[in-house]
Amino acid sequence: MAKRNAFGEAANGPGAKPHLFLFHAMGLNSAVWSPNAKALSERFVVYAFDTIGDQVYVVGNSMGGWIANAAALYHPETIKAVALISPAVGIPKRMKWGSMIISMMVDQSEKNLRKISANLLGPYDAERDWADYMTHAPKETASAKLGIPSSFTDEELRSIHVPVLLLVGDSERIYADTREVFTRAKSLMPDVICQTIPDAGHVGAYDNPEYVNSALIRFFLDPR
């Protein structure tokens, strides 16, 4: 695993700086790139990573939740505990977001984006702010690579032995039934806690940060 130091401001659209990752030699750390960072950051957004051997806590939302779940499955030696916030796929088997994403790729009008945002994210802050962002962000889909990951099998979920916190907003829209998601997680994952985020949709950490922050701190740092 690695921790990151970033130099330069990230942006999207034409004229945005490309991203450059720097990995240090064995026995050193990201400070070794100090003589290079300033000059490189004039042309790139530079990320200098410290490779570390300690186990880490991981949090992922939506597609990031699937990635975090995969990390716990395939690299458990690096993960101390993982929190999944409304994972888009992996644990849930019946989802409703696929057709919405396809619709967004086909029709990027403001009317359609706001409709998708309301149907996808729920009636809270993330829905409004995501719609505003997507409406004004540059529209360039020619280079987009949209991959649809698969659900984890029962056997794969049973093999995850790191502690898992599964958080889902009480106004989650992408699942056919949130209860099914919780039931599958509890029946298969040896060390999982399932909680509902009040007053939150699909991006629960954005909609109700106070609740999620408290839940993460309690889960990761307080003995259970």
C-alpha cells in the first residue's frame, strides 16, 4: 500500500494537466523527489507515493466500494479494516443503475443529467451538486472506458475475514432492495456490521458527513 503527497491542482477538460505518479527506490521515501517536484508540477499534477508495509484502513463509495471490497478480498494482508458505502456492485446482486449510466452517456443534456442525478443519488446535497457539476463539466466521452465489474460470488465473500462496515443511505436508489444487500452481507461475510445512514442517498458521506465520520472513527479506532 502507499500514502500520497500531491503537488499541483487537478482539473478536468481541455488544457488540464496530465497526472504523473512517482515511486521511490527501496529504503527511501517520497522526499527523494523534492528536487524534482516543483519543476514537474508546472507541467503535471504530480503524486509522490510513500510505499509502506503497515496495514491500512480503506473506505470506498459506490464503484469505490467495489474496489475497496476487492482489496479486502484479494489483498487482505494489506487491509486492517474496510468500510463500504453503498457499493455499486460486489455485495448487491440486483441493481438499477446500469440503464441510468447508459442514458447519461447517450444524452448529456442538462434535463437528462438532472433526471438521472435525482433517480441515482437521492434527494440530498450530492444529487444537486453532482447535477450542477455534470451540467457544466466538459463533455468528452470518446476516450471513456466504462467497465462493469461483476458481483462477488458467495465463496469470495465468505473468504473475506477483515472487519467490514457496510453503510447504506436510508434513501438509497440504486438497489432493488437494501434489505437484500444487508441480508447477503450478514449471511456470508464473517465479520461485517451493517448500518443505515440517516438522511442520505447514494453518496452518504457527502449527504450526512457527521454521521459517516462518526461511524468510521468508531469502527476503525474503537474496540468492538
